[in-house]
Amino acid sequence: MPEKVVLSSSPKKLVLSGPMHQWRFGVLTALVFMGVVVVWSIDGCTIGNFVQVWNLKQDHFVPVRANATVDAAQIQLNLTVNTGSVQDLPTQREKPQLNDVKNFTSNDSPRLNLTHLNQTSVASSISKNSSKVAQQNPLQQKPSGALPNRSESPVLESLKWVSVDLEPNLSTNLLARWLAPGGEPCRDSRTVEIAIHGLDGGKLMELSAGDIHEFHFQALGESGNPRCVGGDYFETDLSGESWKSRPVVKDFGNGTYSLSLQVHPDFVGDYNLTVILLFRHFEGLKFSPVRFVYDRELRHIPIRFFRSKAQLPEIKVCQKSDFNRDIWSGRWTRHGKNDDCQISADGRYRCLARDFPCQNPWCYGSLGSIESNGWVYSSHCSFRMFSADSAWNCLKNRWIFFWGDSNHVDTIRNMLNFVLDLPDIKAVPRRFDLNFSNPKDPSQSVRITSIFNGHWNDTLNYQGLDSLKDEGFRNLVKKYFSEDTVPDTVIMNSGLHDGVHFSNIRAFIKSANSAASFWKEMMESIRRRGLVVPQIFYRTTVATGGYARSLAFNPSKMEAFNGVLLDKLRQAGVVSGVIDNFDMTFPWHFDNRCNDGVHYGRAPLKMKWRDGQIGHQYFVDLMLVHVLLNALCAQS
């Protein structure tokens, strides 16, 4: 209790006139004395607890103001997270206690661009009316383990889907964080554990569906002390019976992080939140990261999402403008299931009838056509599942140019086999330029060109973007854009071969800048000739799976490389849209059930993979085929 400070003035002689005044003065003096005694009898511990609780809320919920931008470092790619509402989450006193480690301050805040967002500042709402915050979070009003009364959850207006933005000047900022010096114990220690404020209780957590629930956590070193620098790469997974997504993680750059959880009210039920520390402090970006992989599951937390009156904006079918979003925060949802489904002799999983319908608004068309046993991907918009007729009507007389790694080879083959009714084409080469016709209507044809960019020599590997250093390869690519007719759409990617080739992030940034300049020069040449400049879609590289998570093309490096190349392409002004295949593949990357490590679209085959099990290795890429068709055929 702080000492009291008494201010006194020079004493003055008090003059009382008469007995009545003296009696009144005595009563007044007694009342004042009793009031002082009452005030001083308040338990000092109570006051101390009040101050402590106030500081706790101030420390762990960063105050932000609408229409303001504050600086920070970001997570695995230093992403900026836009959240529609942030709730005050239940606190639990666990060891290590978050109020005993490095506090969150306004100087440590992440870069949050709140312009045009109807944000709610948790700290400010607490300061204005703490009881109001408690009402917004029914979990705080119920004993542990009790199921909250759903009727007590109010209708929350202006709810938004969690979203992520590409950090401006990502390449420059990422390089600066990678080069940041150590010199302090809290910077030089290595993360081995985390402390999650609000989740480390060991009990079933119950959260309202629809809302965005943001939890802060602290990285701890070998001694149990907090770290004061970021760069750790956490893999997160939120999975239920009919939902799989990657919760967004933010890196505040000071050893503190946060993760955001959100489930649509249509998918209430029991979930598991998994947090894995794959690499510490940018070690996944090293030339030979396998020596540094940590790969420890730090948390596996049961969560029950209950239905509330919260309503999210309805997801609508993707339009052309929806592909302007650089980073997606999607989810896989399940709308059908055949528990008796077995792989056929030809390696196919025909679990549902081909005409099994999508459930709107999560997809439109035939869900059975992607042979996923009911799973479908959606993000800020949902996708049409194309029939052969609708696909040919879109692609007829088009010229699609692919520039990327061998995942493009799989995607093209799967498009031909599964969608365009050309099952006899068992494979396509890394480099080709061919016309394909509709078997039902030969007047409809599409020209597809594919140029492998893993190496200037299409029989070799592991040069990536540096393949453009070869003059012959540059001229090969330029040839297709130097004639009177040019492709109307380009789909490009790079990453897997770059991960093996480049010794550090600085070298890749330099090469990405050169690649962006190369494509900018070609597009300007087309514009000068008075031709229509092709649309260019950047298709992010996959999240490598299973055993490949520790290799030179690990998810940490691929996510960084995706961000760097997109950053450079955006600066060059050549990107028309983005297809985030990294987000699409991430929920399936923890093992090799749906991938061979680096591909999610291998041709159907009934055989055991390297982990001794038979996988389902093509439906994720088949979903990508339909996403690509949505981008190619989207209406303005």
C-alpha cells in the first residue's frame, strides 16, 4: 500500500461562537473521524488485487484504436491479421504465469491495419465497463465444465471472418528480422515450451461458434524464462468431425505470439487444437534445416464450440475480385461420408455418387466429383464444382500458360482426366505446348502450354528461379509472348526447387526480384504492341507434408518464399490474382496420407506409400483444379 501524503497549511485560529456551534462541530468531527476509519479499514490486499487484475488485463490485451496502424513483427511470414471481434478470454493461473513473463505493451503490438474494420478494443471495453465484457463472454460466468446457457449469448453485430493480409515490404522486413543480432540471454535462448494465456488449464474449453477467439502465448527457453525475440514457426491445426483449418498465428517479434480460433455456427461440436513447434527462430530458412528441426507437439487441447446467436456473413461463390486477396484463411468442411468406402483397383476413391450435391454455401455443383469422401475447401468465398460441359464452355478457344514446378504437371493431368473427360491421357511431360479437344464436341478446344521452371534443363532439378539466368531458357519463355497471339492467362508458381537451391533468404529475395522484373518486361512488351496483356495468377507452393516437413523445402521456408515472390510480383505490378494452394494443402500436410511429401496430385494408384499405408493422394489437387477453373471462369 503506498504511503499517504498529507498536505497541510499554516494553522489558523478557529473561533467558535456559542454552544450550538460547538455541538455541531463536535458531531461533524466525529463523523469525519469515523469515515477515515472506515476508509482505512479496507483490506489492503483487496485494493492490491484490484490493481493486479487491472494490470493483468492491460498487459495481455493490447489496446488498439480503430483507423490506426501500429508497428510490429509478424509470424511465419509476418502476416497481418484482421479480426472482426476480439473477446476477453477466461484467465487461469498456471505456471509459468503469463503475468510473470514479458508483458504485452503497446510498443510490442503487431502490425494491425484496422482501417475500414469495425474493431472492438478489448482493453478499452474493459476500462469502460468490465461487466459488459463479462456478458459478452458467457464462459466467464459459468463454473468450470458447465455447459453455458446458449440463450445468454447476445446477437453480435458486424462479425467478420478471420483474414490475413500480406505485410507491406515483406521481403525487406523479413530479411531485417532474420539478420537481427542476439547478445541477450532472452534472445540467444532456444524455445522449448510455450505458455498459453487462457488455454493452459487442462480442462475442456468451451467457446462460442462464430466469434473470433484470440489467445496470447509466450515462448519459453530451456531455463523456463521468457524469450524476447520472435521467428519461431508454429504449426497449428483445428480439427473436428466435419472441419479442418489452420488457426492464424501472429508473431509480435518479442517472444510473444497469438493464435485466433473461429468455427462457423453450422459446425458446433468437439474439436482438438494442436500446436507444434517445427522450427525455432527462422531455422527453417537455413540451407540445411534438417539439422535444426524441432518438431514437438506442445499442445493438444480439447475445445467444444457451442451454438450462439452470432451470425457470420454468408460465404458467396467466388467472383473475379475475390482472387485479389493475397493470403487465404480457409477451411475444409465435410458434407457427406461413406464409412465403408474402399480404394478401387484403379486407385480411385468413389465414396459418394458422382452427382452427390454440394451443400450451399460451402460449394456449388457436384461434391462427389472431387472424390474426397465429402470434404470440400472454401475460403473468403466458395467454389463451383465444374462439370465437363461447364468447363469446356469456359475454356474453349483459350490459351493457358503454366510456369512452375512438377505440381503443375499433376494439376494439368488431373484437369484433363477428371474434369475434361480425357482419361486416356495418363501423363503429360514437364514441358509441352498442345491443343486438347472436347471428345463430345471437337469444335471446342483449349491450348495448354507448360514450362517447367525447376531447372532450365527440364530433365534436371533444383535451380528454381535461377533457371532464368540461362539465356536459352529466358528466350524459350519469351517466345510464347512475342507473337501476334499471346496466352490469355498465366498460372505460375515457384518454391520447391528454390528451397534446395538457395543458401539463404537474401539470395532468394535477389532472385525473386529478378524474376519479377523479367515478367514485368514481357508484359510491358505485350502492352506496347497493342495486345491484351495476359492475366497472371500466382499459385502459392504447397505445404510440404510428412517427412518433407523437415527438409530443405519445409513449410516454414515455402511460406516465406511464397510471401517474398508474391511481394516482388506485386511491386512489379504483374499479378492479377492469387490462388493460395499453401493454405489449401496445410490441413493435410502433417502426414503423408494425402501427399507424397511434395505433391498432392499424384495419379490414383493402389499401393503403399513410404509410411507403409495406402494414401488418398489426388483429391486435394483435384480441389485445386476446380479452384483454378473458378479463377479462369469467374465473372467480374
